[in-house]
Amino acid sequence: MNNLSERAIEVDAILFDMDGTLIDSSGACARIWTRWAQHYGLEPQSVIDQSHGRRPEDTARSILGDDADIKAAVDLFTAEEAKESHVTTILGAKELITTIPEGKWAIVTSSTEGIAKTRLAYCGITEPKALVTAEKVRAGKPDPEGYLQAAEKLGVDIRRCLVVEDAPGGIEAGHRSGAFVIAVATTYNPSKFPSEVVVSDLRDIIVTNVGEEGKMQLTVKPVNNR
């Protein structure tokens, strides 16, 4: 959408991606995938570009092929991932979360549960009621399973949920789930998402009122896509 002005929406819950949306782990992920790519004799940047918003097993399978030892590839990634702990929060993440009623937000991430909990704790973000991680779904993004599962755990209608994502696969998953979707321009330039509502960071999503049963009025300040 071009030339969008400030807009208001009402939702029952907000479902966040984690890496690139709540937490800036770009440096750590680049180092992990670089070492992984070098192990297989691959060009690191190409691997990094294919990894955004996907489970390690899905990235490994798409790069190495179905005939490769995917378990070994994921085990290698997990071992490298365990060496990286320094991450930071996306601007506005903590402030937004603190304004959301308890039990009205979730995280749907392609990271494992162990890594997700480690990164959340490192950044001082309290674990939400619903934390859907890589091993809890049969199919990763762009499949909508994770977001549908999160809405079910929160006891809300997915059509009354906002999905906040930074990568194409996650954005597709949000749309396929039936939720309203906002893209955050933290990993990609806003021009990557010409048909989406795009914000610069989480400071542009503001909870302005909480009504009955936790229904939230949000003010969204999109950026112009160019």
C-alpha cells in the first residue's frame, strides 16, 4: 500500500514472529549460517538469504536436497547456534509488549524452544502464554499452522488477530491463517512488500485502548513503500 496514513484497527490478540520482529538476531544468525555454509562448501550469503523466517530443517532441505542427511545438518546448525547468545530487541518491542493484556499475545518462531527461551530471557522479555516453536509444528512457515496453533492456545479467533512479521514466508503464513498482517521493515526494505501494511519498527504499533475482554484498539503508523 502506498501513501498510507495513520490507521486504527481492533484486535483480540497480537501474534509475533520472534527473530527480526521482536528480537534483532541478524548478526548472530549471519555468523551461524556462515559457519554452517562453510562446512558444506557453500557460499554463505546465498545460504543466509534463504534462511530468513524458516526453520533450520526447511532451509537445509531446500539447499542440500531431500537425499542429504537433514538431521546431521540441523544438528550442526543447533551446535553453532548454541555458541551465539548476543542479541538485542527491535525498537519498541518491550514497550509494545508491556501494553498488551496478559494472555493476549503469542510468539510463533522458526527457532527451537531452547533458543527462543534463551533469547527472550537474554533480552528481558517475559515468555508469552503461547510460544509456538519449530518443533511444535509439522510444517514451518509459509504454512499457517503455527499461527493457527497460537490463536487456539490463546482461545481467540485467528480472524481477530494481528500477525506481525518481517519475512516473506511469515507474512504469507499470516495471510493464509486468516489474520490481519503487518510487515516490519527490519530485515527487508519496505519496497519488498508493495501490497502490505509496513511499519519501520514496533514503535509504529501503539495500543491506544483496551476494552472488554481485552479487545485492543491499535494505532498503526505505516511507512510509504517506495
